[in-house]
Amino acid sequence: MGSTWANHGTKILGFVVAVIGAMGDVQQLFAAYDSNPKHIALYTLVAALGGAIVKRGFTNTQNQPPAEPPSLPDKEKGFIDREVLVALAVFMLCLVGCSLLANQPLDAKIGTAKETVASVERAAAAAVNAGTLNVATGQEIYTDSQSVVKYLDAAHAAIVAGNNSEGAAQYQLANGLLSSLQTYLNAHLPQGQK
Amino acid sequence: MATPIVIAADVLDALVSAAQAIQTLSPILKQMQAEGRTQLTSAEWDTITQDEAGAAQALLAAVQAKRTP
């Protein structure tokens, strides 16, 4: 039990540090590339939503006695939908972030897309470890993600070689696969948690 | 009432993964913009590649661990 709370506290601390750093980075990033106040407002909203989610986590765990580990039935019906929604929201926000960086050079977009893939993979790994994502879905996400990475690597290699048109073509293919992955998650995740 | 604890941990995992991606990417893109470059340096690309490879490895390890009886 103690280790659970310690682990939980470590995650919270890590998250707070990460968000503080990320918010500053995002603000500077978009100030440099995008002065559209709507976009800045969107990221403010994202930060607020993240804060609200964390606050709800704190609120739910305050003033309650230390609890027993959750039983499998509780896990299956208690929080899976919420976890999936959060994972999907993070994924879609990453895609939104990519689209907001439309004015950046192609190579920067490729790097952003690759980090988007990394973000999805990290979230999926955490969900598989927690038992909230089944193995088959985790494997599917891994396979699709590696396909996206293959096209992104090819796109970057083409740009380095001076072939920007080929780089753009490979990037479009990667984006198509990312959209397919999003569609897969939307269509299969809620049914795949059994 | 252990479920709220698990919810918070899972939510944090998902959000931290996104924050990590931003933290890795942001200084690279800012440096590109500051120097007026249109291409990532090999070191920058390696940083992104290693980050993704680590995430992919973590996902694969999680899947394989769950498959192991």
C-alpha cells in the first residue's frame, strides 16, 4: 500500500514538473510560430482540462481510507471508458498540435509526427501494464506505429538527400497511416477492453 | 475505493506521455526556428528517433510481458 501511494506521488510530481515545463515550452513555441490567439486559447484550454483531470484525481482520493487493490470486475466496469477517452483525447490533441504547426518546415513536421507516435506508444504501454488495454490492441498499436515510423524515416531520409517532393509524399503516407490508427482506436478500443 | 487511485495513475500516465513528447520536441523546434533552418540536424533527428525507439520498446515489452504466463 505504501509503495502504491509512493508510486502515485512520484507520478504526480513528475506530471506537475512536466506540465510546468511543457506549458512554458508550448507558449514560447507558438509565440514563435503562430500568433493566432485562437490557437493559444486552445492550448490554454488543454492545460485547463489537464489540470481539471488531475484535480478530480486528487479530489477522489482525498479523505478516503487507504484502499485495497481494485478487483478485476471493478477495473473492467469502473474506469476503462474514462481511461480510453483520456488516451484518445491525448492522441487527438497531438494530432491537433501537428496541424497547428502547419507553417513549420516539412522536416519539423516529420519530427513532430514521430514524437506523436512516441506519445501514443508510451500511453499504450502504460495502459497495457495497468491492464486497461488488452494485449491484442497493444500489439496492433505497436505494429501500426512502426509502419508510421517507417514512412517518417523515409521522408526524413529523402529530405536529407535533397528530394523534398519524395519527402512530402512519404510524409503524406505516414499521415494517412496515423489517421488510420486514430480510426482504429476510435472504432475498437471500447470493445477491446473485455 | 481503490478505483479513483487507479484512474488518476492511468490518466497521469497518458498525460505525462504527451508532456514528454512536447518537452523533447519543443527545444529542437525552437532551435530550428532561431537558426532559420529547414532541416533537423542529425543529432536532433537521433534524439527524436531514440525517444520513439524507447517508447516502442516499452510498448513491446509490455505486450510481451502480458503474454508471458
